[in-house]
Amino acid sequence: MIVIDPRSPVPPFEQLRVQLLAQVQSGELAPGARLPTVRRLADDLGIAPNTVARTYRELEASGIIETRGRNGKERRAVCFMLR
């Protein structure tokens, strides 16, 4: 379960990045697991969609996840775990 602490001095994107990375490393998020869409995760956590998008971009840049393109007008909100 991902929890963002708004009172923490750690920025929300970093809190999310660290928690997702921990889930990958522990095997809680297995290779091929789908992550929520940017909008859905943002709504669930009560944070801005840009925060989630930044986290996904950083995890993709470091080779942890792979995002897939758009499906019609909406972003295809799936990320596939690479490791």
C-alpha cells in the first residue's frame, strides 16, 4: 500500500518513487504487473497527476518500468515492470 505523507519534508514524487521501487525490489510488483494510470493513482493518493507522471518518467529513465503509448485519446495507463 502506497501512502503519501503531505507533512513530510520529502517531496511527494520522491515518496512515491521510493515506495514503488521498494515494491519492485521486494517482488510485490512482479515483472509484467500493470501499474495504475497516472490519473487513477493521483486520485487514489490525493496528489497531482504531474507528480505521478514525473515518478513514472524517472522510474522509466532508470530502467525500472516501461510505459506504453496512447490508446486513442487517453494515455494507456499501464507500466510494465522490467526488473
